[in-house]
Amino acid sequence: MNKKAGIFMLNNKLRMRKFRYNISDNFAQNVSEYFLTLDRDMSHITPSEAVDIIPALAAFAEYFESESEWERLTLRALDVLRKGISRNIFHDYASFGGMSHVAYAVSDLVAKTPKLQPFLQAIHKILCDNLTAYLKKTNTDDFKASGNYEVINGLSGPLSYMLNTDADKQMANLTTQIVDVFIARSKDITLLDWRITGWHYYPSKVEKSFMTEEVPNGVINYGLSHGMAGPLATLGMAYKKGMRNEGLDKAISGLFTEFMNGLYYDENDIVQWPGRISVEQYVGLEPIQTASRQQSWCYGSVGILRAMYIAAVATGNSEIEKFAIEEMVKIAEIKLEKYLLTQPIVCHGYIGTAAILDMMYRDTGKSDLMTKVMQMVEVSTEYSKEDFFAAEKLSANERNIDIRATLHQHLEGYSGILQTTLAILKGNPTGHDRRFLIV
């Protein structure tokens, strides 16, 4: 069997597999085309691509007709990743572009190939060293005033990884330290005579470059990707794991209060949160925009409700649990166009939202959730690789921005659509689902 046939047979194996939901011919064809393209591109992939290619190969391993072709692609991706690590490409602890990201990727592969466990342990060592160095700054003013608690580049990312891992002594100690950092952060502070939440922060230069408003007194952020929902979910996970650091209960209940105080309902009677707001808006000196927002993973109500649900179940808060379920079902009942989504991607598109609704369905059995999941999966699988990039280019031109979509990136790329669709079809969450705090 030649190389192309060995990968192409993946198409037929996907078609023959019985999934929990019906699979479309489009999806099987899209997956085959992706891996054929990957095969052609393999000689010049970058470490930043390899870290997302590895979990894609792990996810689809069983559908390759030729095991040797799968191994060839995987070994090449691992080689590129190793070189990237040695060149300090993944220079910090982050779960998006840092060593937590690497750890999540390789752990998925270790589940398929246990002999790589020593490599994963070496990654753990680098991750712990990076975290140890960073946590030495906990008493500095810069540390306390930054948004370093969030999921993308903050401490919620490595905390979630370590809570999902059989931790050694060093990792367990770091987990405790991060939880304590979050507990300290949860205490109210006084700023210019205003009493505000300790989750307040001053945006970084990078974040400011994407903002249109001046925020000299800092911001409060409700989103899952960059806001308070990340610590809420991970503190809930820590509680479920049996951690009982002093003040943990109060920190979680305080976050519940923040979200319940900050919500509003749109014209469709759907719960919303305002995303990132200035301190002046937080204390009521300036109005908050109360329009409908995208129902996405990164900033939408679905991501926030999922975080609230995770923490509520972990701590036995039946009131918040009931609220999260009821509001999520209401969201599932609205028409698809009311979600205001325009892309199929994980970050702020259909498939990321589908993954959240699917996990809620698995936890609650609410059939309306499943119905909406499959509508979103159907929309997402309509995009061939060519369709995806054509749509992304058009969207970028309309907004006068550079195109950000890539083939292999999970968060905003084509690979993420395919892997998340497979996880939904199989009913089997991946490391990415844990990295995104969907599980």
C-alpha cells in the first residue's frame, strides 16, 4: 500500500465506525484531506504547529489504515517539538503556547504510546521549573496587578493540567501554591476609594493593542478565556480533588457572587455577561453595554455557565448548579442565528460552543442540548479545508484585519474543528477539552 492510500483509507474507516451521533460524509472527507495535506507539509512544520499536530495524530490514530504511516508522521512531529523545546520556543508555563500546552499534547499521545512516558516526565520537569520561577514573584506589585490568573496565558492553565495529572511532590506543591495565590486574589481591594474585586487587573501592552478604550484604572473580566471564569472552574476542580486550603470555599462563593451580580438578560431573555469592563463601569459610574453577545467558548455565556456548573457540582452548590443548567437549556432552545457565531472554530465559533453544550448534555441528559450540538456539528462539517480558508480570508478583509486562521492550530484553526468534532461524535473528551476547561 502506498503512502497516499495508507492515509486515504482513514476516510473509509471513519465512515464504517459507529458513533453516538450520525457522521456526515463531509467530515470523513475533510479529515482525509487534512492528513494528506499534513503529509505533504511535514518537512517544514514549526514547533508551534507540531504541538497541535501531535494531539490530532493521537485523536485519529485508530483510523489510519497504515500504522507505519501514522508512526512516521508522529515521529516527525515529535522531533520538531523536541527541537522547539530545546530552543526554548515554549518559554513559559502557559497552556496556550507554553509548557502546559506541550504537556497536554504529549499526554494525549502517551495514552496511545506509553513508552513516551519518560519524555512527558521531562516536560513536567520544565513546566515545574518555569512555574517555580514565576511564583517567586507573587509578592510583587506587578504580579498582583496583572491578569495572570486566566486560562490562555495565566495560572489557570497549568493548574488545570496538574489537577488532571497524577502529580508528584513538586507538582502537588505548585498546585497548592497556585490555589493559595487565587485565594489571596479573591479578596476585595480598595482602589481610589472604590471597594472592588481582587480579580481586577491592568491590561498588558498586548491586550491594550486590541482595545479601543482607555482604562487607566484597570479592568474586570468575566470571560472564560481571559477572565474570572477560569479561576472559578479550576478552584472548583481543586475542591473536587479534595483540596481544602484555608479560604477556598470563600473564594469560590465570592466568584459565584461576582457572576450573579454581573449578569443581565438580553431581548431574548438569555443570560449575558459584559466581558471585559472598566473599573468605572464595575462601580456604576459609567454604563455597561447590555447587548446580546456571541455564545462562544472564549467570552460567551456558555463558557461562563460551564465554569459555574463545574464549580457548583464540585462544591455541592445546588442553587448555582440549577441556575447553570436552566440557563444553558434556554440557550440551546434559541435559533442558531441568535448565537451570533460566524465561524466554525473552537475559540469563538460553532464547534467550541458545541463541545460545551455536548458536555452539559452528557452531565445532565437534557435533550435540547443534544439537538443544538448536532446542528452546530452539521454546520462545522460543511467546511472543507478550502471553504474554511476562503471564509476566514473574507471575514478578515471585512474587518480589515490580518487573517489569523491556520491549518494546524487548535484554538482558531482547521485542526481544532476536526478534533473537537471527533470528540463529540465519540463521546470521548480529549486533552484539549480539559485544556479549555470544558471538562
